[in-house]
Amino acid sequence: MHLLLVSATSYEIRETARWLTKPSVVLNIPDTELLISGIGQLQTAYALEKKIGLHRPDLVIQAGFGGGHDQEAIGRTYAIGSECIADLGAIDKQGFRNIFELGLEKPDQFPFRNGRKSRENCAKKEFVS
């Protein structure tokens, strides 16, 4: 089995990478690879396409902060219920305005609901502590 573990920065994944290299950790995954993709959707999409084009993994796990800035949340695992694409917009005289405020996208047009990429529940739910 080929596992591809992806993170935007090495900082976000370094503890997991250290854990994976410990002699005491025995995984039944003989081929584990780490990909540092770079920050942002474009960088991640490009890095994944390039890597997967060379060797298609059996499993891809994306791990990292996901844009979160809550220091208490670091080290916890979450299932994300919705995503606010905070870096998609522009700055004008009034400050940052997202694509909906600029009129570039409709907030309820697929894949958005109320201006968020969402599953049914729009709350960020803690999955495992």
C-alpha cells in the first residue's frame, strides 16, 4: 500500500513525520511518502497533481492547520463541516471583500451554501480530541 501524507508546510506535519520515523512505530503501510505542497489551494492542487501523476497512491491524507489560528486546537483532530474560503477575494478601500461581496459568485450557487463550501451541517465539529 502506498500512503501519501500531504501538508502545506513542514511545520504543520513535523510531529507526525517524527512519529512515523520512530523505530517503535510499526505500520502495515510499507510505502509512506510525505509531500509538502505549499500554502493555498493552487499550490496544493499543483503539487498533488504532479505527485499523483508520477505514482498514484492508494491513500492520500491531507493534514495540517487548514487555516486555523486557534492555539488550543493544535494537536486535535477535526471533521470540517464547512469551509470559508477566506483568501478568495480582493482588498479595496473598505478592506478585504470576499467573492460574494464583490458580486463575483452567488452565495448559494454550487458548491456554496450561504457563502460557504458546506455539508449539511455548517459548524466545525470536533471529531476526536
